[in-house]
Amino acid sequence: MSLRRFTGPLTRNLVRAPGRFGLGQVPERLEPDATTTVVCGYCSTGCGLRIHMRNGEAVNLSADTRYPVNLGMACPKGWEALAPLKSPDRATLPLLRKDGKQKPVEWDEALQAFTAKFKRIIAEHGPESVAFLSTGQIPTEEMFALGSLFKFGMGGIHSDANTRQCMATSHVAYKQSFGFDAPPFTYKDFELSDVLVFVGANPCIAHPIMWERVMMNKNNPKILVIDPRLTETAQAATRHYGIAPKSDLPLLYGIAHVLVREGWIDRDFLEAHVNGYEGFARHVASFTPASVAAATGISAAEIEELAGMIHDGKAVSFWWTMGVNQSHEAVRTAQALINLALITGNIGRPGTGANSITGQMNAMGSRIFSNTTSLAGGRDFLDAGHRREVAEALGIDPARIPAQNSLAYDQIIEGVCEGRIKGLWVIATNPLHSWPDGDKLRAALQNLECLAVQDMYATSDTARLADVFFPAACWSEKEGTLINSERRLGLFKKVSKAPGKALADFYIFRLIAEYWGCADVFANMESPEQAFEVMKRLSAGRPCDFSGIRDYQHIDEKGGIQWPYRGIGADEPQERRLFADGRFYTPDGRAKLLFDPVRPPAEPASPEFPLVLLTGRGTSAQWHTNTRTAKSAVLRKLYPAECYVELHAADAARLGIKPEEWVRVRTRRGAVRARAFIGTTVGLGRIFLPMHYDGVNALTLSEFDPHSRQPSYKHCAARIEKDS
């Protein structure tokens, strides 16, 4: 079967006019020496960047002073966003494993191999024997196309994205409490609060532009940081509460205890808009400051002080990220913060809210439109009416949409390890670096009947194991939209060509559909912008409604557009928050107070492993597995080249460890070599490793929140040994 034998519009254009698909020239609508605004492709802040062109090449960039997100600011990753695209190890050709080695091949051979292998696995073992693992790092149109292709075209069932590793907790917490995955805030709230409470969040490093918005606050706000580690944000705060690792849930219940005891609650708001207050008040009655002090390691007076400052605030905002999300009881911890906002009436007003800071640049797009664990627009696979709505938008038979839910990421990995899943397709993520207990996963991936990987580099840990590899275009080499932390749709633009024969993921998915024989799934989606039109129709009437957006140009002209946006008023403000009317997305329009008993972590410190290992972001110049940021010589100068471990001076003295001495950090799952950074950033009995370095995540424990199934990367037992 030859690519040239196809007569469909996609393959004709791929052969005869490859520029349209990232193989040729920059699009004609962009002038060779133009300057244009695009949204950054790293974190969820969603900054606007100005890309400067010369002779049709992207040569430089600057921060866009008019974009309402970043207002002319950019972090180191943003300034260096072009460097990873020009790395000499960019993948330029498909690869196929032959005689045990990956060999370059043409697209036709790679696509035939992928199709034949996955069709054979499904024929022999059933549709539940294949799965894909995707990402929060590609445009929403590509996420939507991938989920539609795999589930409605190829007949697969199980799929998830690496947003499960960072944002599943907030998705579930909002959905259970508010009725929909709906972060209520806008970035302007950073500037309008008079009390900001950060829990398990370090925006100084992880989201620097958000922190700059905090610094623009003219209210002389109190900044309260709850974190086991003395982070950069904690050092800049009004007060830092250095609690014991994973004691944030009892602390938040203890704060609620004081607020309820003192009557520091908004009874009118609760009676009009919230369910479950009486049960919640009974639940927190036992969380006295004295008992919570024993669990958290901070004093009862500090707990009373924290509650008092929340009560005294006129506009209090609660912010969290991975320190909350990556926990064994993460959803209830996030909901404990939501509960504090609800019982004090700090929601729906300027400067307030229970506000989850998202991780990856398009995790919100993944959560709402990827057709992985929920149907497009936050719909339910188990709802026949929802399946009909999606099928109608795509012009397919509703029977092709699975009437069952997918396994979650960890369950897919378990299926691979146990041999139930025999074909795995990995798109724009590197689970061998990022997943807990990585050695176990490596052995399982090597036993798959087919591992397919689709990425911009063939050099990642996971890509090196691939039987089939597809080279993908990246940010600035393709078009699409993303949705940032404040629900703002921003725009990717294609301003340069992908190297060699790399293709935008969207067009790889369309090619696979043709080879598989299910191209009708894409009948209404020949381009990303046509896919966006389908998504608009599927958003209509949903909480995430953005059906009022005219087209891509409209997004560009407006400087991004927050959902909901129904186009009712031409002068809708740039920054809008949810729940100003006190109406939530539940059937009765009321929010819910949800809570549970506190549970200890699964792996406490022990005589053999006497330390608690914490992990997190290292510097603002590093991103996740360093796959992209390590390609920039400038960024490499801004963070330590070698893995390091932070430990308390007293622990170092007890172990006889000197500053910058090489040590081994060991858990029950393995060890990494690191330099010792000695100080007071971590408390006695705790150590911290940045997640970006090889082997770090593999040390962590495979423990998952029962509601969100998000991994708990932030707590496991460890020890430090001198490196021999």
C-alpha cells in the first residue's frame, strides 16, 4: 500500500503541496519580515509573545506589552522559547524498529506498520488491549482530533493524558463541588486581594508571571504561604507556615474549626448558595488548634492567627498547585480550600476565589475537550444524550462512541505492566522520566507488542524504546488554540516550518485515519480551524461555552478570550470571573461542601528510611523532564547542571555530609546521585529533589488519590548515603 495510491484530499496535498502540512514554506498570509503575537507553549500562564521574522525565519521574540496575561513580561523559558526548535536532535523522519534498531523510513512505511500492528492487536486481544497516553502540551484541536480518532475511528477505549499527573485533582474537586471543572478566577484577582493564601504553590519559580501580578497588588496584601519547604515564594511572604509534609488537610480543617467556632462565616451566602454546612461544621469540630498543632508541627497560636487573618480580609483568595494536587488525599485537600472560600463568602467577587493554578500550558484544554476520560465539553461517556451530541457534531453514528469510561493513567500503566495492554501510543510526553517507579515501567514497555511514540525528539527516554516513531511539529510550527489557568483561549500560529518531514500532530492523526479506514471521523475537520468550529458547537450551552468566538482572528484581536463567551455583548471585559451571581453548575445551582476523615500517607519514615522525600520544580529555567529546556544553552546556565538534594544542616551534620558533596538519595525503588545543598529550606528529617533530573520521579511511591487517581509525588520514605 503506497501513500501515493490514495486519492483523498489530505494525501494529495501531502504529496503535491507539502508546505500546507509543515513540510514547506511559512504560510503565505504571514509576511516574510512580520512580527506577530503567539501564546507561549510552556506553562499554563499563557503569556503573549511577539515573534520577529526575518526572510521568513523566526529570529527573535519579545514579550507582548498589550497581551492581558503578562503585560510585557516573560520568564526565562519564554525568552528562550525558540531555542528548542532549532536543536540538532529534532526528529525529521519517521523511525521503524528493524532487527532491534530504529531505522529511518518514509511516512508510508511507518503508517502502514502502525496500522497493521495496532489492528492485529485489537483483532487478537480486543479493543481494551490498546491505549494511548497523551499530553497537555499540544493545541486543543489536536487533543480533540486524537481522542476522536482513537475512540470513534480506531475503536479504542482506554486513553489518558499526562494532565492526570498534574491537574486531575483540581478537575475532580471543582466538578464535585461546583458541578463543573470551572476555575473561577481571573489573573486580575492577584492584584485585587488583600489576603492571598498559597498552599503547596511556589509561583515565584513555577509561574513567575503570576507572581509578578501579585507584586502589582497595591493593597499592601498579606501573603500567607503554607508549605513544608521554605520556597522562594515563602521567603517573600508575609508569613510562612512550615507544616509537616502532607498535613495540609488537617490544617485546613483546623482553620475551618476556628472560623466556625468564632462565627466568622458568611451565613447569608451559605444559606442562599451552599449545601452541606451543618455536616461540615460537625466534621471540623474535632479539629481543634491543639490537636491540629500536634499533626502539623506548627503551634495552636499560629493556627488561630491564620484563621484570624482570613477573617479580617475583605477580599481573600486561596491558591494551590502541585503541593496539593499531588497527594494521597488531594481532592479533599483542594476541597478543603474550596470550603474555606465558600463558608467565608470569598468567591465570585474581585480578589477572591478558590483558585487552582494549572501546570501545563493546555491542561485545561485536555481536561475539557480531549475525549479521554470525559467527552468533549465536559460531557459523560455514560450519557446516551451526550454521545448523540458529539456524534452529531462529527457526523458519525453514535454507536461508534464508547458507552464506558476509560481507565485512568495509572490503570493504563498497570495494564501495560500486567500484559493486558499490548499496544501503547505515546504522544508528546515522556512517562519513563515522569512516572513513579520508572524501572518497573521500563521493563513493561519493552514487553509491549507495539510501542508507538509521537514527539518532536526521538531522543527522549520513552522514544528510544519505540517500535514506531512519528516526528512531530512543535509550537510556532502549527496552528491551534490552548486554554490557560484563567480559562482564556489563546492562539498558536504557524510562523516557521517543521524540520525535515515532521508533521503537525493534527495532520498525523488525519493520515492515520486514512490508513486505518476511518477518515469520515475527520469529514468536518480538514484543518485545525475547522476542528475549532466543531468544538465551538460542542461548547454551546455548556459551562465552557465559547460559541460566541468568531474565528482564530477574533481570538488574536481580543488578546485571548475567557470562557464562557457567548458573544452576547461586544464589549465584554477582558478579564471575567465566575459565580458572581452565586449560581453554580450543580442541578440545584448550589455549591457543595465535601470532606472526609484524614488519612496518613502510605509510606512514612522508618528506621531504614528515616527521611521524607519531597519533589517539585527546581528553577524558573527548567520545565518538566528538561526535554526542551535542556536544549537551550542560555537556560542551562540558569540552573545546576547536576542533580542536587536540599537537606537540613542538622541532618547533614548527623550524617557527616559536607556542602556540595556527592551523595546518593535512596528509596525502596532505587537511588539517584546528587550534590548536597545544605541549609534551612527544608525542615529536619526532610529532603527535596527537583523533579527535572533523570531518575528522580522513579524514586517516588505509586500512591494515588482515590477520587482523581493523581499520583502523590510529594511524600515517600528515603535515606541519604555518602557516594562511594
